[in-house]
Amino acid sequence: MPLELFLDLYSPPCRAIYIFARKNGIPFELRPVDLGRGEHLKPEFLKVNPLRKLPALKDGDFLLAESVAILLYLSHKYQAATHWYPTELQARARVDEYLAWQHTAVQLPASNVYLCKSLLPHFSGQPVDPVQLDRLLGKLKPALQHLDGEVLAAKPFLATEQLSLADLMAFTELMQPTAVGCDIFQDWPRLAAWRARVEAALGPELVQDAHRLVLQPRDPQDAQRDPKLAQELVQRLLERLS
């Protein structure tokens, strides 16, 4: 039975797993789950991940959640090139360090910028709140400053001298606000150069394929298909972004 990956490509961690699997020639069945329509809350998905979160993996009878755990599982099972997750102890520790740090330092604030700029206006019908957007961008700034001013001043990639899982996670996370018009790279030259290196290493076609959903306008009918769900989603977004 083929490996199954339950993903929503609007989600940066899901895109990281999709890119990793495609780049490494890992055979899998893509099981799309639409977070915006609440498909992760349905009983059939809860059998895969009772935590109601994406991404998720099903490998025969084995179920696994959490993006970092899934990336490591795929890396080990399919013996991916060691630059992704080095065998040398200290190099591996640098990758682990970033993967532990990024959840709240990069992923959360970058996703919140995207939600404020794209998802909240789409489902609420209200324009972007510039004050809120500026506040959320400010929460991302310390991480950008650290990466540009310290990490990338010492090496071409975030953890080692080569592309690793750290770069893959960061790339998909930082592309999220960029895809909706918040060019967070423009003030950070080392980070902009890093972005170009990562995209070249991954392959522009694969990057474009993985980001196709966030790069195209949302269907304006989405918010009208289930008004109750849209209202609930708006409330959850407001609570998260407050």
C-alpha cells in the first residue's frame, strides 16, 4: 500500500513535506485536506489524526503527525542525501536547533501575516487592517533580523554549508507572506540571496508547483459556500490574531 500524505498546500509545513517528497523521488499518494473548509475536522480525517491537524502521514498501519517528525521519518526511511539531515553530530544539532526554534519564531508570525493579509479579508469581506498587519509584521522582524544579521553572515544556509531541512522549513514559511504581497525579503539582503539559493537548489518548477495555491487568487465563492463555517473561521482568525 503506498505512502499517503494528507496535506493542504496553503500550509507551509505541508508544502515543505510535499517538496521534500517530490525532490527526493519518494512515491506517495496525495490526500488533499482543505483546512479552509474544515475538512480536517471531519470524522474520516480524525481516524488519521485525532489532533485535527495537518500535515499527517499514513504508511500502512502507521500514522504520524507533526511536520518535523514526518520530514525526519521520510528522510530516514528513504535514505535521503545526508545534506538534508547530516550525520555529523554538530551539523545535525544545528538543523535540530533551527527546527526547534522556528515554530514560534518564524512559522507562527509568518503565518499570521498571511492570515491577516489573505484569509481573514477573504472570509470576512472586510479590507485588510493596516495597523494589525503592521503589528504582525513587527512580530516577525526579530527572526528576520537574526537570520539576516547573524546566521547568514556566517554561512550560505541556515544550519550548515548545504541545503538542509532547516532551509526547507524556513523557505516555505517565509514564502507565505511574500506570496500575498508582503515582500519580507526586501530589507534583508542576505536573506534575499539565501532565498534565491534555496529556490535554485530545490528547482524553480517544483517551488512553483508547491506554491501554486498561495500564488493564485482565492475563489471568491468559497466564503459563500458555507456561511456558518466562514463565520466560525473568521472568529477563530480574529482570536488568533488579536
